[in-house]
Amino acid sequence: MYRRAETDTKRIMKAIMALLPPEASERREPTAAEIARALPAGVADVDASAEHEATRRPGTN
């Protein structure tokens, strides 16, 4: 049942987190190898501070 977008989103995310293993809740920095596996083929690195990233990620200003 829809109530409020913010409340519903929190409820849904809590339910998703309950399905994940405990280590999914631990904060940690990803390794270079993990980051490389997450990037598209042929991309060596992505500079998040680059101008194209600022325009691609709405809502961060």
C-alpha cells in the first residue's frame, strides 16, 4: 500500500537488506580489482570528480 515515497523506499530497502548476508552491511573500501570488474570493458578508471560525471549524476548539487 502506497503511503509516502520516502517511507516506502525505506521500507523496501530494509526488506532487501534483510535478504542479504551479514557482510553486506559492513562498510569497507572496494579493492582496485573489484572496481575494475564493475567498470565496462575497456574502461580503466572513472574520475568521479570529472565534469562529465557532475552532469551525469543529477541531484548531487
